[in-house]
Amino acid sequence: MSLSLASVVPAVAGGNGLPWVQDSTPEIACRSREPSVACRVVWNVSHNAEFTGFFRNWLDRPLTAVFWIIVILAIAMIARAAAHRMISRITLRMAESTMSERVRERSRTVFDGSPVLLNQRRAQRARTMGSVLRSIASIVIMGMAFFSILGQLGLNLAPVLASATVIGMAVGFGAQNIVKDFLAGLFMLLEDQFGVGDVIDVGTAKGTVEAVTLRVTRMRDVNGVVWYVPNGEIKHVGNESQNWGRAVLDVPVDIHEDVEKVKEILQKTADEMAAAGEWQNLILEDPSVWGVQALTGDALIVRVVLKTAPGRQADVSRELRERVKKSFDEAGITVATTGS
């Protein structure tokens, strides 16, 4: 003779067979017309009004808040990772080039193909722009997540937002120069005004750029002095290393010298230098003698120019001066003193 479970355990609450099971509804047990999901789950599992009431009074809101905080943080982390990845791709493409391959090949020079300056500048622009945009994205996304969490905790956000606005205005007024430097640095990078390795003149200093950040530009002059120039203080900048340069050599000779002979010697000397193996890659076009640039009481100034690779004007000028001196000595032409 076998006994069933129903014959051993008294039937209660509609015949469910468990002693704690009670007849009720989630609305009655949770004491709400619209119970929370957690409270419904507890009732459906336990079917006990006392336990469900205890959960509603002491555990429902904390556990629900913790659940939504975890969800908000997870969504924020996923959104931040996606934004960082997208920003990295965009900034790398921006830093590389915006020209079509056909235009790039048509305008390419010997120096354009060298990674010495361009690759370094592109890499720096990508790192700086990516870092800034990633920081902005993180602040926006995590800020939204933070305020959403405060809302889940039941805090009134109106006073918090008002205080944040007042603090932001105070910081903005007190840090105008920093904001100015950051905006100027951002536009410098976007417009590619200069980069690492360029020789620039910002008025207050001139030298080779060693680092460019959003706030400050670090450069080293010919004497080895390092200058830190806030980007907001740079009103104008002269870049001697962008795309190509020009070596301009003004040669003073005695006022009685034959001008045509002097021009012929200068042209020949410059052409020989441009054809030399160590210089032909740095001189991008045929040298040109422009002629008499100025007249003084005892001298006339003859100008010769050479289009050079960016940043190599000084090297070309020094070499050309030495060659011109030797050519003049061989031809018996006297270099005059201009008195300056």
C-alpha cells in the first residue's frame, strides 16, 4: 500500500502541498498596485505574504538600486569602449592624409616620401587628438552614468545640477587662460599648423619643435635653450619646415665688378651643387639667380635662390656660401663689405 505526498502533507492554500504557501496575489503581498519585478519574483517563488512583505520593506529598493547601478555601469563601460575605439580609428585616419592617392602622387617630392618628419607628426597628432577626444567622451559618458545612478538612489538632482553649473562657471572664469590654451592647441592640431621637427618662429621664440600638447608647445632654439610657449599666447607662427623651403643667398660684390660675370659664376656654382650626389635630393628645383637685389655706395647685392626640402634651408645656404667663396677666389672677384 503506497502513500502519496498529498496524503502526508496537509493540503493548504489551494492544494500546493507546502505549509508556507498562502493564497494571495503579488499586488496584495507587495502592497502595491504595480509591484516591482523583484517583488513579483519573490512572491512567485515563495507564495508567502510575510516573507514577500519583509522583502518589500527591507530588500526590494536596495537590491533594485544595486541591480540598476550594475546595469548602468555596464552600459557606460560598453559605450565608452565603443567610443574610444571609434575615436582612435577616426583620429588615425585624420592624421594620415585627406588627399586622394592620385593627388598625393602628383604632388609628391623626394622629401615627402621620407618618414622622418611626416610620420612623427602624424603619430603625434593621432595620439594627442585621440587622447583629448577619448577624455571628453569618458567625461560625458561617465558623467551621464553618475547622474543616472544618483537618480536611482533617490537623490534630487536639481540642486546638484545647479551647484555643478555654478562651480563650472566659477572654474571657467578662473581658468580662462587654460581654456584658451586648450582651444588654441586643438585648432593647431586640426589645421596641422606645425608639428614635431618643424622649425617655427612664434615671435617670442624661434627653434625646433620638440613636443606639441593641447596646452603648451615645447621648442629648442639654436643655442639649445628650451622654450615652453602656451598655445593661447601664439598669435602668429612662421613655419620654415612645411612642404618645402627656400634658401636665399644675398652675395655682396664690389660695385665695379661685372654683373653678368658674377651672375654667371653664381649660376654655375649653384647648378654644380644641385647636381652633387649629397645635395641633389635636398634641392628640389633648378637654382635661380634673381640678379641685383640692392645697390650701396661700395657694393652691389646679387641674390641666388634654391628651393629645398623643408627645414634644410640653413644647410644648403652654408654649403652654397662656401662654394661661392671658392668660385670667387678662382675668378678673382672681390666680396664687398656692406657695412651691416
